Amino acid sequence: MATPVLDHPDLPRLKAAFPDVKFLASEYRGQTTVVVPADALHRVMRLLHDDPACNYDFLSDVTAADYLGYPSRTPGRFAVVYLLLSTNHGRRLTIKTYLDPSVDTLGNELDPALIVPSVTDIWPGAEWREREVFDMYGIQFRDHPDHRRILTWETYPAFPLRKDYPLRGRGERERYRVMPRDAR
Amino acid sequence: MPYTLQPDQGYDVDIESTEYLKTHVDAPERWVLNFGPQHPATHTTLRIVLELDGERVARVTPHIGYLHSGFEKLAEHHDYNQYVCTVSRMDYVSPIVNDIAWHHAVERLFDVDLTPRCKVVRTILAELGRIQNHLLCVGAAALDLGAFTGFLYGFNEREHLYDIMDYVSGQRFHPDYTRVGGTMRDLPDDETFRQMVRNFIDDRLPSAIDDIETLLNRNRIFIDRVHEVGVVSKEDAIAWSLTGPVARASGVRRDLRKDEPYLCYQDNWDGQGAKPVEFSVAFATDGDCLSRYLVRLEEMKQSARIIDQLIDRIPGGPMNAEPEGKMVLPPKGDVYGSIEATIQHFEIVMTNRGWDAPIGESYGAIEGPNGELGYYIVADGTKNPWRAATRPPSFMHFAVLPKLLEGHMLADLVAVLGSLNIIAAELDR
């Protein structure tokens, strides 16, 4: 495997601005990813957005991944992925934060360890994407203006994109009561 | 409440029990109107709860998820070729663009180079897909405002696009035409394909656009309904992650075909110094429904211009990339004729074999008809993606709907919804 080329111009800026934060960086297919600890995420995002040299004014996407049983070692089980884009400089940068669950991941119990700060105050477009990540992975976003599930219903008994949730579900449909036609 | 279902056992399913409705449903001076999930102007299945003050919209709460069917979960259990049949069902108005976007992302991850012939065919089909999408959107914008004829002008021509897709791939509606490193099969006959596309862009499309323009562009009723309705400023468009015609109508000059070129939009795409295809990025500055309509009309003309440059010079040679390692399916003729190709074919097709995928992750996006359509793929070295996250442009566009509508009249809802071109299947996946 080729060695990563870490020549993204914003990496030195990040290191200089946050000497106390431990960043991990990687590069694959010309795309640079920076792993930021969850507690420093909001400060880093704020700088990336506001600093005129970085100027990541466009949030392309917020998504997440579950690395339970992934063949390569990762710093944590869940990753929240932010795809940033600077419309002025035409550069992209991927920011990742890893989180480890502290409670059982099978149900829909909210986990105090799976919380990251919301970036909706920096990029309002993140609002619905963060809701989807919460819906699918159970990762909560602190200070989110409308923190609800978005695609499944509110009492859905699991977070379906977690790797320990089976493809066929756990019988949510089968246990749903059929309403007879004349029921009120 | 009639929409509430409370099962005796199992789960407490109560879609109505949002905080918003709890606090506002009994407010005496305003009343709540439920729009959708089944309504002709939603085009698909989405629901909007409107809080009305007279006829003025005071508050908008979109509810989505009615068509959620776990596409992304399914992706983790399908291989890199199989999943194309699923992405095709996302933006079903222009399914071919989803196919191209998915395999663009996969090929970026696998680092597969396409042949010039494949690039040209994919570019032509992507632009036909863009026209397909815009014809519906422009026509439906008229339909929702009461001009049924405009819709038929657009929809009629889509039928000819279906014929082209049918001819190329064997399926009218969902072509599922791309494969890793190439396409499902070569064009049946270059000359017939050329004539079908020529006929469409030279005769059918210009007269259809002409009809629509004559009917709508100077139509007092239409202009009154869409002018300065649902305005997005340039700053908001960037902050709210809007892309595609919706952002360009607000003055954001951003088009991935120019900014991050791929296929034939790239310089030197055939390896022999070919120039990128020439086209202009249509954009407007008003950011209202009228601008979005006009940008889409202009984009169709630019798409026809791109196809016009390519259709007469489809390069010969193989369609699929050179099958190196276990990445690309070998030509079907060789599979029957040589043992190496047979082995290679089975290495990819057999369920216990499959791709030599890398262990890594990357993001690939193309300029779809509605905006940046991308896939973030995490690969784990097996035949299935570990995670295939979609960046659906409609999702971002629908999220701004409340902002666009508040303060407008109830009747403006359909105009705004039509101009955003929300495809609920892509929204919910």
C-alpha cells in the first residue's frame, strides 16, 4: 500500500492553532482525513470555518460509520465523518471523530459516551444530516436545535445502521398490530 | 387523532407526538393543515404539517421517512456491482445518473481508469439523465400551478429518453447500466444509438423546450406565481449545503463538472490530449422559483450542447477497462472462449469470492441533476462495502423548505416544492 502523502495545506495550520490537541491524519486516493478528538471538535470546526486561509464554508455531508469487527484497527468503534469543502479555495477535507459506546448497543438506549457537539451553529445545513446520524447510529449531538429521529419513528427500538443490528430487523413489522377496517 | 396508531403490544408508534404538535395543535388562533403524505403536489410520499394564520403559512414542519427502506443497510450486504440496482431506485426520475455516480465513487476507491469509449458513453447518458430530470421538474412546476399542458410537453419527450435507455441497457425505467470499470454491456449498435440520440437532441428536445418556453416564460399567471417566491440568498445557499440548480439559481457558481472534473468534463480524458467538453454553467442571482425554473431550462440546452460534441465521435475500442486483478469483469465473449477469462469472471461473480477491494475509505461525487450526488464508501477488503453513505442532494434541499415557506401564502407551497424538485425516494432511501 502506498504511503500517505500528507501535503494538505491546512494540516500545518491546524497543528499551529491547536498545539494541545492530538490530531491523526491520513491520506487515501488524494483525500486527506484528520481525526479530531471529540472534545476539541467544535473549536477545530470553528477555526476551519472562520479562518480565511482555511475557509471551509460548505459542509458537504455529515455521516457516520460503525467499525465493529472492521479488519483494520480504528481508534474507536463509531466514527462521525464530516466532509468539508471550501468553495473559495476549491479544497476538500474530511474530519473524523471516533467514539466508543459505554452501554449496550443493541437497544435504543441513549449513550452518554456517544455525544459530539453539534456543528449546526457553524453550518446550519448540518441540522438534518445530524438527525439522520442520530437516527441510524444513536450518536447524539449536543446543542442541536431539533434533536429528533428523522427517518424512523421516535420509539423505534434500535439504531438500525449499527453493525450488531441484523439486516432483517428484529421483527418490528411482524409485531405491529393490524388495525381492522372498522376500528376507531 | 386519526393518524395515530397505538398498538396494544409491541411498540408505541405515535408519529404525531412531536413536541411541535403537542404545543401547537390546540392553539386557538391558528389552525393546522396536514399536507400529504399522499397528495398530488408532493409527487411522492412526504408530509408537511403547516400551521396557518388565515391563508398565510406561519410554521412548517416537514416529516419524512415514509419511503425509508434501509438502502444503506442493504448496501453493506450487496457487492459493488449488485448495489447499482438499488441506487438506481433513489432518484428514479433520472436513474442512470445514480448508476454513474455510484460507480464513479467505487472506481475512485478502487483506482480504476475507464476507457475513452466508456467515458463518452457515460457522459452522454449522464447528460440525457439530466435532461430527463429537468424535463419532469420544469413540466411539473407548471402542472402544480395549473398548467397541465406544460407538463405533457415535458413528459412526452421523456418517453423518447426511456426508449434510448431501453435500447442501451434493455430496461426502460431502471437501466442499472454501469459496472465497476465499465458498463453492463457494449452499445448494441453505435449507429442506431447515434441516430436515436441525434433525433432527440436535434428535433425532439428543441421543439419541446420551445413549446414550454412559449407557454410559460412570458405567461403572466405563471410569472406572478413564481417570481420572488421562495427566495434563497447566496450566503444561505452555501451555509445550508445547497447544490445544483437550486444553489446556482441563487448565484453560487459551483458545478462539479467544472470544479472537480470527471469523465469527459476532464482535460485529456482520452489520454491523447482531448479537450474537455465545452459548456457554460447556467446560473441566476435572484434565488426565487422563477430563477430555478430558468436555470433548469438553460441547463437542458447546455446538456444538449455537450451531447452534440460527443455523439458523433464515440471512440472505438473496448468498453470495459482492462481486467487487471479482480476488479473488472472480462468481456463476455472471452468468458466463453478462454480459461483465464472464465476464472476471472467467476472470481468476481461467485458469492464466496469477489473483489480485492482495498481497506480504506473515500468520497466520490458527481454533479447530478439535483446537485452534488456523492457516496462515501468505507471498504474492508471484501466484496461488499463496509459502509456506503449517500449524499442525497434532495435531503439538503428539503431541509430548507421551512425557511423558504414561512410568511408565504398557502398556494405558494406547491410552487416552492416543485422548484426544489424533491424526490422522496432519494430523501428517505
